[in-house]
Amino acid sequence: MIKAYTMQDFHEDLLYDIFLHTLPSIFTLGSTPDSVFSTAPLNFSLVCCSWRNLVHSRPNLWSSITVEDEQNRGIENICQILKKWLSLSSPAPLKFSLQFRRAGVETLPIELMKLLSPEIHRWGDVDIFIHRMCGIIKPSPVTLPCNPPLASLKLEFWSDFSLFFYMDFTSCVTDDASHLRALSLHTYSQLKLPLPRKALRLPNLRELKYIVVMKRMLEDTLCILSASPNLVQLDLTISNIYLENWTYDQERIHLPHLTSFSLLSNSRIATFRFLALLTCPSLLSFCFKRRIENRRDFVEAQYILNFFQASRTNSCPALKTLELGGVQASGATSRTFDPDQLQTFEALFSFLEGLERLDLQGPFADSGLIGLLIIPALGPGIGGRSLTLPSLTETHFTWPYKSEILERVTEEFLMSRWKATVGTKLREVVLTFPESENLQRSKTVKACVEEGLKIRFPELQRERISYE
């Protein structure tokens, strides 16, 4: 006869693992002492005496906390609840997330920070988001040492009167001084770096996301990159910076493990400096977006080509995804690239022959640029022109205005790539632009879809990118 087991019969270690999978403990601003009885791990402690003893003897079960916004009420309640959780979690590293994404939250984030700041030596994984319209009172700055157990820090502050953090890296001068693997900083954060700056060591850092709004922050970013040889993902936004020149004594930075690089910039000079200083031989995905004042801003095509040429080695993998986009300033004219610019893009595409996914947005969704991707009617190689991007399997084209020229060139691109008997692997196309009904009804599109090409026409979403 098979014996029936109850949860109370499970070994403590197994129960502990099960309880861990129910975390984090999630609260809202409206949480009350009565409502938390259904929140893990407190709910488990109410089942029986043995479970209560287990839950209260394992600080890690109380150390993972999320607070989400709701109505701005219950300040005293939520603070009382968190005090209990914090006391029972000691001395375990804290994993907490504060998400205030709704306008109207007043002083509560500050009240919570008063509770969490004394535990700063236990911060392990931290994620704080504060909405632009939170009218909170400006607090005293918080200095956060980048020492163990801190492993992940994500700070995104949009309020003008927001929390202000100093990230203190002054002790990170040996390989074991920091466990930080992910760092995401918004504008209301500043760095304290060791002297000399070259002494900084961040060997465990794998992900870096940084919004830069001052020239000094550009130099701080280069310092962090120099100290992070194992970086895998880099997301850099340069905003509100207008440089006439930038001279900074910096050796070329080699990032051998970087596979994903996103650069959003409103500064041509800063863009040039970063692309000139970085070498990334393992790069698989590159996203570049710019605020375009006029067509002469498109000299970045040469910068991008030079960047890839400097990064390429015989053993490095080929780039798989390229995304080019941006926003165009009001009053900037909209016209096709001139022949010299198109020639640079053609050289760039020729160099990236292993590219599989191409995403052209806004000013980069250009009829001349898309025309480079068309396969000649008599096949590649005719007239001395080789096939552009022979490995291309997926394309995304997005433009924000009605353009018969772009629609006509895109239709020709679809037909040439899909109907070509050799040298093409196109399988999916995403087209996003206003009034796309005519192209959707075209015989070319219908024929390609019937034969197996996947074509999607999603609704145009106005992407908001902060460049200034």
C-alpha cells in the first residue's frame, strides 16, 4: 500500500526551496497589517508550528521585497510591515524593488528610504523606479558603497525632486572588492571613483546601462568601461550634451566579451569618441539611434564602419543584428542620402555580410538606403555589383509619414529578395508606417505572402526617446 504524504512530512530543506520559489514578498501602498497574512513567507508560518519555526529561522525568506504604487495611503502601515520584514531578514543580503510608476505619489519613497538606508550594508539586488510626476520631497543624498553583497543595482529616477545617489567605487581596486554584475543608472546618480582612476576594477560587471547628461559623466563612463573587461551588454544614452570638442586622454578600450551594444546620442562628437575608443570583437547586436538636425549629421555611417573594422578579427563572430534609427528635429528636411553617404552605407553593408536582421527606423528608413538591398533583375554580380547582405533573413522598416516613394522601393525590395533564385534568405519583413493599406493590398505583397514570406504591418507607435 502506498503511503500518503502531507506537506508537513517534507524535509525542511525541500520546504525551504519551495518557499523560496514563492518570493518576493509583494506589497502595495495600500497594504495593511491584516492583508499581509496572505503574503509569503508569513502565510506559511501560520500553517503549523514546524513551518513557523522553519520560516522564522531562515532570514533569506524575508529578504526579498517588492513595493508597488497604488493609492497614496497607508504610509504608517507599509512602514510598520517593512520593519517586521527587515528585522526578520537580518543578516541576509536584501533584494528589494520599489516601483512608483504612477503620478501623485508624495513622500512615501522617502519614508521607505529612511527604513532601508540603515541596511545599506546588506543591499544585494536593488531596483528603484520613480515616476516623473512624483512630487516627493528632496532628501539628503545617499552614498552607496559598491562592496559585497551588492550584485545588481538599477536606479531610474524621472522626478525633478528625486532621490540622489552617490555610487562609491573608491574601494574597488582589487578583483575581489566588488561582486557587482549589473549596473543601471539614471541622471540623478553620481560616481565616486578611486584615485588614480586606472586603479578601478569591476571584473564581475556583465551589464551596464547609463544615461549620461554631463561631460564629466562621459569620462566616468569610459573609466567604468576600462575597468570591466567581462562586460557582455552595454546600453548607453547620451542626452543634453552639446560639445564643440572633447579631448580626453584615454587608451583604446578592449571589450572582448561584449555581444550587445546600444548607443543613443544627441552628440556627434561624443558618438565619434565612443566608437573610436571601443573595440568589441564578439559583438552580435548593435543599435544606434541619433537625434537628426539635418542630413549632414549622417556622417556616423563612416564612424560605424570604422568601429566594426577596428573590432573585426579573423576569429570573431559576424554581427547578426543591426538597428539604425532616431528622431528628426522639427524643421529638419527629409530627403534621400547623397551619393557619398550611400556609398559609405554600401561599404558598411558589404563589410557586415553575415548580418541576419536589419532594422531601419525614422530618418534611416530611406529610399536610397533600402534601394541598396534590392537584388538586380538579372541577378547579383551583374554590372559589377555584388549581393548586399546575402545572409539577411529579417528586416524591419519604420517611417512616421506617408511616402509613396518609400512604399514603391520597399515593394521592389520585397519582390527582388523573395523571387531571387540564389543569394537570398529573407523570411520575415515588418513594415510600420501610416496608411499602409495600399501596400498591404498590392499584388506583390499578396504573392509573396502566399508563397511563404511572412510580412507584418503593426500599428505605428510613436517611440519616445530622450535625446535632449
